[in-house]
Amino acid sequence: MAKPGKQEKKFEKRLTELEEIVAKLEAGETPLEESLLLFEKGTGILKELTRILEEAERKVEVLTRDMSGTLVTKPFEEEDQE
């Protein structure tokens, strides 16, 4: 298995940060002002994670040729692992 890349490590780190923020907010023990700041930070992290996932999705597309021999892109389809 390949070593995790910088982007994967960043994703994992940011996901952990988001999980910590969610836990703090769910606990309901932070003052309102701090909760608002945490919420704002969390939405920023969520946007970043979404961007990283969308970028990864684009990278997973594979080039194939259609019936006329033209290169086309199609989504990568993962085989079922049983």
C-alpha cells in the first residue's frame, strides 16, 4: 500500500479538527461567543474538506476511448471487494 501523501495527511488532520469542534459544540458547555467562533471555523474546515474530496474525485477519473476512438473521461468505478 502506498504511503499517505501530503494531501491525505492534511485531510485526516483537518477531519480530526472538525470532529473535535463538533464534539465541543455537541457538549453544549462552551459560551455562545466561543460556540459561534467554533461553528465558523468548522464550516471553513468543511468547505476545505469538500474541496479536497472533489479534487480527489477528479483525479480518479480515467481516460478511455469511445467507439469512434475519441478520448473521453468517465468516473472510476471501484470493483466490489469480497
